[in-house]
Amino acid sequence: MGKIAKTEVARLFSEQLEQWTQARDNYRALEQVEQKSVCVNGMNVIVQFNPARIVSSGAKVDAKTIQTRKCFLCEQNRPEVQWGIDFESASGRTYQVLLNPFPIFPRHLTIPDAVHTDQRIEGRVADMLELAAELDDFVLFYNGPKCGASAPDHMHFQAGNKGFLPLQAQFAELPRRDFLVTASTRLSLLETLLPGCFVIESKSTEEAVYYFEELYRHLPVREDETEPMMNLLCWFDEGTYRLLVLTRRQHRPSCYFAEGEENILLSPASVDLGGVFITPLPKDFEKITAADLEKILFEVCTDKEGQEALYQALQADFRRFQPAVTVGIMNEPEIRVDFKGSYRQGETCCSGEESFVCQDGQVAWRGALYPELYFKATEPTDQFELKDVTIGVNFHWERKENQCFAGDLKLIVENNRLTAVNCIGVEDYLLSVISSEMSATASKNLLKAHAVISRSWLMAQWMKNRALVEAQASYCSCHEDEHNRIKWYDREDHTHFDVCADDHCQRYQGLTRATSRTVAEVIAETWGETLVYDGKICDARFSKCCGGVSEAFESCWEPVHHPYLVQIRDAAQATLPDLTQEEEARRWILSEPEAYCNTRDHEILSQVLNDYDQETAHFYRWTQAYDQAELSALVRERSGIDFGDIVDLIPIERGPSGRLIRLKIVGTLRTMELGKELEIRRTLSTSHLYSSAFIVEKEGTVPGTELPAKFILRGAGWGHGVGLCQIGAAVMGAQGHTYDKILLHYFSGAEIERRY
């Protein structure tokens, strides 16, 4: 496969402009062309007076003319002085990168197929993406055979400088309407300048091609045409392909054929639709107005009705589509797998038990070493079983169990251990998440609510990671110095897969956790539904029991305020005390106020709590006691800091649910403030305290000292308390509240929207 070096392209321009008089004159003339800025449909565009482009704007492209002229893109018909750079794509096709002698851009390329074949994009989008990645200083564009192509008989792309087309330069700020978001891909409809502009953004060539082909399949084709009418713009930035599909209904506007004063010789192609309108005649440049351009776009582009029909058709087509998610299941020196079906690793077929170990930083299997292995299921019913998977890592219910999974299995190396990664569709993933996070026998409304928030959380993490990568932003979740350790735990430490299978992300225990027919029904009924706020997917969080009041997002994770994750009183009608104040928090925690989650109804609790969760009897209000030696040893072991003997635990800052955000630990050797809530919970328990909403009581003194003999922590709730309270939601469901009412109770101001 050919690669195009930037130095080769620079040499092409340098030598061609030195050797080719006509091209040199046209590029020099381009420096002097007149242009003006016009606002069209809310976007500033450019009108360029470019006399040299009369060759293209006035080109006859009827069948008779094409048959009687020589193809100027075929090598044998080009000027002797013209030469190019050969590029062989992954598809095996050879293209030639040529300088365009009639430029619109300061650097303008034409990229024809080496073989004379009709202009047609079907089957060639992968080539276009590959060229965009190679020529990453350029925007690639494609003109359909009746959409501005002056050589409809010879397949070719063109390319011009990034930043020249207003549509590309202003792309990040332009309003869009999403209709599909996955870990790697975002599909949207551009809502500015021109109707019918569909956008595919993807980190995956395969996904970008797949979605383009789906869109292509939905576009109408006229009887006298070989493909749907369209122009394409494509560029590559920071690992992401951006492909704009500009759908149309006409080749040229009525003004092109008009006579007298009504005539404007403007034949829109990709560059014009990208915001640079080319007028080769001075009369047109002088008189053309924003109203003229709006009319031209209205005539040649897909109309609003056609756009909406296409949008709805695509949404309906993708309704049973599910994006893929990668889930890290376990990380061990050795992994044992039982393939219960026919799996393929390359050309090797696998069935039955296999063992894998980490050796020399690679995966050792059947006497050979591999950087990674990928086992693909050959049938939808195929399953694999992982042996001795640890669940509840660092929690009081930690244990090992064998777990079965659908989908594919990937084995990678991380920190000299093997990681098993399950590759599976999001909706199939949710089948297990819903049953793993709670009982599959829970009420339908509770399960539907949980399906929506689990899906929303996952997709929000994709968007968050994509934004961090695109912004090249660093992400720090810990600040530590001599006096402070402020740390939070999210999913930021996963770099080789999307989410893990444990409580760190969402519990996912495969087919091991029994799935009921009701779970399958709620997944189908909520397929693709997410919580959104202000057009963005909500980072929807949930915990077991809020303790009567939900917590704010920024109290537990990065200092970002989400208006839909704020203090919510978990009751139908009740006051909201200011639990950031110590005395209010004390009164609250020592009482048992009315709340949805204040229940001991076994039937309701069994909907939310799996068997090992029900080993916990009290969590709405709870007590944990330590003697002096026990607490001092625990804090030293869990924090890795020797505080000496513990003198005091002093609340410094509380969130709106009363949860501690900062706690001062005073020892005989050291004093330090800890935060946020999970770091406090991890430090003060052999697993995790139920929550950080607690007060501290001290009893007695150690004989012969002034040290407290006993510390008693009295607390409220189970978990971080942000977002949906699972037990509260179970009670609401039992009381007849529908899933949308449950969600909008816990996520203030949010809406439910189907994203695929």
C-alpha cells in the first residue's frame, strides 16, 4: 500500500509550478482573485471571482460531448509536463495525485484512478478515507457525475487546503442533530447553510464505511443516473475521520440556464456547497447576493421534506442497530476459557477448554506467542466461559465465580498480566448489566429506568473520552501533597477497553446472572433511549441507597457541575435541609426521615439486591465501630500512610446530601485531609464504608493516654448517592410510577431521547 509523504506533495507543487507555465500562471492569478463575504442561512461564506474556472463551470457533461472528447484525466491525454504521485490503496486500486492546473485552493490536487472508469463513489469511500488520512493537511472532496464533476467518465477525487472552506473551518461550532452515537462513531444532521447534509464522524474506517453505505442505500436514484446525487467532503483530524454527505436533487440551478439579467453561471459542486461559491464571470461576481445563493442552494440541495424523510428512515433503520462495546472482565497471570461453540482465531477453529498465560509480555497459547488474540463467535448462540472471575473487587462480598458470555473474546496484555475483554453489542451488554446490578425479577418500570441510565452512562463516557482526546487534554483525578490527598475514582484508568465488568464501572456478569423475559422486553422497549440534558447525553449515575437525599456530581468526581445531578429529596413532598452544615447533617444522620429508600420491605429490596447484596441488613442508617488499635492499623494499611495512633476524625466539608467530601485525619505522627467520598470510604473500611455520609463519635480513652479508645461512625445510605437511588426507584415502581417519572424525579430537568 502506497504512502504519501508531505515532502512528496511539497515537491510536486514546487516542481510543477516551476515547469508548467499554464499552471504557474493560474496559481499566480489565484493570488489576485477578488472575493467577498456573504451571510447565507446564518453562515458566512465566500464568493470568489475566478475566471480560470470557466473550464469547469461551463463544461458540457452530456453523454454526446463526453463520448467525443478525449479524457483529460487519462495519463496518455495529459500534458507532457504533468506528472503525479502514485498511491495504491488498501483495496488494491492505484490513484495518481496530480496538481490541478485550474485551482480554487492555494494548493489544489486532482486524484484520478489510474484506470479510466466511470465516476462512482460506491465501493470507494474506504479509498477516500485512506487518502484523507494520508493527505491530512487537505480536505478531500468528491463530485458526483451530475453534481459538478467535469469528468463524469473518469473516477477521481480532489483535495484542497484545510481551513479554506468555511463549512470545514467552522465545522466544530455548527449546530447538529445527532441520530446515532457509539464508542467510535457519531452520526448527525447538519442544521446550517444547506439542507440534507449528513455527517459521519468515526475513529473506525470500517464503521465510517458501514454507515456511509447504509446512508447511500437510502438515497433515491433517478432512472437516468448511476448513483444518488451527492457531493462528499472528507478530512482526518487527530484519529477521527469526518465525512460530510451533501445530498442533492438537481445538477444545476435555474439561473444557470436563464437568459439575460437572470443568468448566473454558477454550477455548484463540493467547493460551493462547502461555502466557496465560484463565479467565473465578472458580471455574476458583482451582482450575486445572499438571496441568490439561498435560492441556488434551495434548488440543488435536498429539500427540507426530503431531508426529514431521510432522517426518519435512517432512524427507523438503525432502531434495532446496536453499537459495540468492549468490556474488561478479568486481569490475571493465567486465564482459562471454555469455548461453548465454534470460535475462530484467524484460520484456527476453537472449541472446548483452552488455557492462556502471559509470557515475555505476550499471550502464550499452544506453544506460540501473540501480541493479542481475538476469538470471533461464528454463530449468535455461541458462548464462552471464563473460569474464576473475581467479582466485588475490594468490597465485602468479593468472591470468584465462573461466568459465561455471548459475543467475541479478546485477550490482551496489561501490566504483565492477561486481560480478557468481551466484545459485544451495547443492548446485549445491557441484558446482563440490568440483571447484575439488581434482580431480574424487579418491576418492569424499575428495569426500564435502569436500562436507560445504564445506556446513558456508557454513551456519556464515550463522548467524554472522545472530547478529551480531541482536545488533547490531560485528565488528573488525584491531587496530593504533604497535607492533602484528594482523589476520585471513575473509569479514567481504562485505556484498552470501554468499561470494566465490576462496580468500578457497571456490574456485568454475562449470562451467569439469570436474565428474565421481562429484562429482554425492557431492553427492546427502550432500545437506544438515553437521558439528555440541553441536547447532550447525561452522565447518568446511580447507587444503592441515597439515604434520603441525593448528592451532587462534583462532590464525588471531577469539579464539573451537571444541572441534572444535584441534591434531590428522595420523597414525594419534603423539605430539603442544608446538609452541608455540620449540625444539620448530624441531626439528619441520627434520624430516619421519610424517604422512598427508607424501606425494609423484603419483596421490594429483593428486586434491587442480588443474593450477596442481601447479606447487608441495614444501610438506610448504619453503624460501624473501631477500637483505637483497629482503626490506626486499618488507616495505615488502607492509605499507605503512617498516621501513628488516630487522635481524631474531623469533618471538613460535606456535600448537599451530607456526604463528606473532605475529612481530616489527625494522628500522633501526621495530620492530613482526605477526599473525595470514595477515598474516605476506602480508607475507613477493609472494603468500603457504605457511604461517606457519617458522623464520628468517640468513647472512652486508652488507659494511660488521652487517645480515644473507640470510634463510632454513624452513617446514612449506601454508595455515592449521585443520580438514581436504586432502592428509592424500586419503591416508586412498586407505587405505580412509570419509568419516565422515576427518571425525571432523580435527574432534574433531563429528557428521554432515542439516540439509535
